[in-house]
Amino acid sequence: MPEAAIQSWLAMADDNMSAAGELERAGRHRSAVSRYYYSIHHAVHAVLIFWERSVPPRGNWRHRDLPSEFRSAVLQAEGGRQWARVWHEQVQNSYNLRVAADYKPRTEVSQSESSEARRYARAIAVYVQEIVHV
Amino acid sequence: MFEGQLQDRPHLSEEELRSAVKQAISQLPAPWSSVVTLESGPNTIGRGKVDWLVRVRSGEVPQSTKALELNRVLSDIQHEVERVTGAFVTIILNH
């Protein structure tokens, strides 16, 4: 198992989570939503590598592929069947929020969206921490 | 939708938080108000770097068709608890 890669992804996930929290506290909700998404993106990469999923040659999964890849992996994990759809929705919803925050200036991104993005990020972080042991 | 500015409230009491969560759960539509519970165990409420983290449990196995609804229920609880406490509170499902 490539432990160094897993630890690097986890460290980046944690760093993004901390940054997102600081941005949310400062009322910078577009940036907070974006960072919360990347916290998920990196944490999911860590667990996919932990589960020895085949990493794409480019070194990471495409954003649009990540929710489905995560769902497939969770489905194969012990006790994962009842959670696969829930996690898929959370990763996908977080990505949708991030796209709105980063690319849609007419879409309002406020405390409500930050709270939502935080909920997805924290839930997945806890799930990944319970699985990944390196 | 929460419209105000949330605060970092590290000294919020666990009892205050627990009460707000239970109140928010009681306001959910049926069957969720009786399906979602907050347990009294030591790991249900914790202080994180970013927020207060609260783990609730769903008595009903989340079927695939319920994923969207479950996410909405958790969102509703969190928004209500944040509105009442004014603190950064994150509600997740204890799986």
C-alpha cells in the first residue's frame, strides 16, 4: 500500500478543512465552499488508494468521475452497501456547490451554502478516518 | 436558510446543544421525527477545529431511494440548530 501517498492526500484534506473553516468564519463563503469540496476530494482520494483502486494515469480522478468511483468502492467495502448512495450524493452535492461558488457569480453563496458544504466535508472526513489506517 | 452570522462558540454547553438538537429533531415531519435520534453516549457531541460535531442516528436503514431525503433531513436539523445556537454546528449520521 502506498502509505506516503495516502498520508499526503489526508494531510491536504485536513489542511483544506482548516482553511475552509477559517474562510467560513471570515464570511468568505464562496472560498469556504470551494475549500470544503477540496477537503472531500482529497479525503476520497486517500480512501480510494487505501482500498487499492486503480489510480488513473494522470495521478488523480477527474472531478466528474469521483462521486461514482467513490460509490463503487463503498459498495464493495464491508458494510458499505447501505451507505454508497448517501456518500455519492454528498460528494456530488459538494461538487455542485463548489462549481456554483467558483463559476456562477449570479448564484448566491452564503452562510447556508457554507454550512451545507461543511456538513458534507465533515461527514466524509469522519467516515474516511474510520476506514483508513496507515 | 440561516441569514445571520454564526459565531465560534467553544464554551457552548453540551446540554444547550443537546437540547437544541432534540428540539430540531422533534420539528421534523413524520416519520423522521421519530426515526432520527440523538443518543446519550460520550461520542455523540464533540468539539472540532472548525465546529461542534453532533452525530445522530437513523433508526431506519437508509435505502437507496432515501439518500436524498436523508441528506435533506440532516440539513434541516443542522440549519435549525445553527439558527437557535448561533454557533457552527455540524450534524452527521452515526453509521
